[in-house]
Amino acid sequence: MKLGKIQTPDGQTHVAIVSDTGAKLLQMNQSEEVSTLADILNSPNPAQLAESLAESGDEISLEGVRFLAPVDNQETWAAGVTYKRSQVARMEESETGASHYDRVYDADRPELFFKATPNRIVSPGEAVRVRYDSNWSVPEPEFTLVLNPQLKIVGYTIGNDMSARDIEGENPLYLPQAKVYRQCCSLGPVVRLADSELDLKSTTVELIIRRGGESVFKGETDLGQLHRKLDELADWLGREDDFPNGAFLLTGTGIVPDDNFTLEDGDEISISIAGIGSLENSVVKSDRPAAH
């Protein structure tokens, strides 16, 4: 089952069960305890609850429907150096921190870092941002875990983890500035519930970047290449920490464009993950800081 937050052509926002053919709206006014997508995801049985809230009648068409990021008030975190390609790329970009990335790849403790509050997340179809003070930035396509407050994996979605490689490469201590800023992440378009066993090898991840309508980068990997176990990443995130609203955890990237590639204003990013769908964002970059 796939769940999503959608905006219908009349401007109304709904939680819905989403299929390839349409969406079935959920009646979210039946209980004070269930008013958001997060309430469903954090329930003991999200699929059963969603089915019980489904409105009778046919699905509505997806034509004219806008998908919103499936986030309510959860924090978004990320894991790094979880694929061999990511380890190599991080060592290449940082002379001062190369040995750190080499060691963390095989260490028991993974690299985990805070990525975004809900206000820094952009919805599918909206623009992610390249920092004005970065000259080497890339998207990082990531399989993303949806976690309930007990840190149980209840679903999966797609994440676009924007990264300023030059800022992080200058000094690993600059990681928060390279990763956390306005419009630094996108999630969606839907949450696929974790109600069946996940086949890692067949869960492919594809990244396509277009510029002026032409493809300028394309890469693909699969979760079989992931160096870490998904449930272990979730377990490490929950050590000595609390997530009363649940959390989203990006699990790292196995696709990194070549060192001579950087995003430009107006680029189009498409991330597709088998079993979930495609997350598409445009890119915006200004030559000056944004006004507050």
C-alpha cells in the first residue's frame, strides 16, 4: 500500500491511498487522535487504519493532483558513507578528512547526521536549492526509511539529499553547512508501507539530471550494494535519542556524479526507486544570499 498527502485541483489537501490508477481519499475527521498522515504511520497497523478511513466510492483521478512531501512534524536525518561509491567520493573531495571517511565505512558505528526540519523540506515538483556560496553541489538520491516513535520501520519513500561537496570537502566540520539549509531536501511522492519483505537487489535507484531538456547525468544502483543493514541504521539513530513524532532517515547514496559535475540553476532532477515511484525537483541557485 502507498499513502500520500495530495492537493486536489480544488486546492484541498487530503491524505490518500495512492495507486497507479488514482487515489482514494481518507476521512480524517472521524477521530481527534487521527488527523494527519503521521498519525496513521505511527499507529499500530497503518494499512488497516488507512483502509478503515477510506471513503466509499471510486478512486479520484491523479490528473491535476499535486503531491506534497509526506512530512508532518517529523525530523529528517541521514546516514553517510553507506555505499562504496560514497566512500570513494567523500575521500576524493576532502584531503583533510579522507581517512575519516575510510574508517567510518567499516566501523560498527555509522555516520548519522541531522538533515532537515519540516520547513526545510520541499515537496515533489518544487525547487531544491544550491547554496549561493557553493560552486560544487550535487543531489544525492537516497532510499528513505519512515520510522515511527519506537524507531520501527513502517514505510519507505524517496529522498533528495542536496549536498555542497566543496564546503564539506574543505573541512568535515563544515558538514552541517554543506547539508542543512533552506530547500536542502525533498521527500516523496508517497510512502510505501513496509507491509511486505523488501527485496534489496531488485530495489533499484536511478538518478537522471537534465539541463535544457537534455540528460547531462544518469546513474543507477540498487539496495543490494548498501553496506549497512536498514534496521541497524534505524537502531543506531534511536540510541540515546527520542523521536516522539517519528522520523525520516535517508540511508545514503550509491550514485555520485563525477568530480567535474555541479548543479546549475534551472536543472531538473529525477530520482526513481522501484516500488515507490519518482521524485522530481527543479534546481534554483542565486548569486547572493536570500533576503530574510
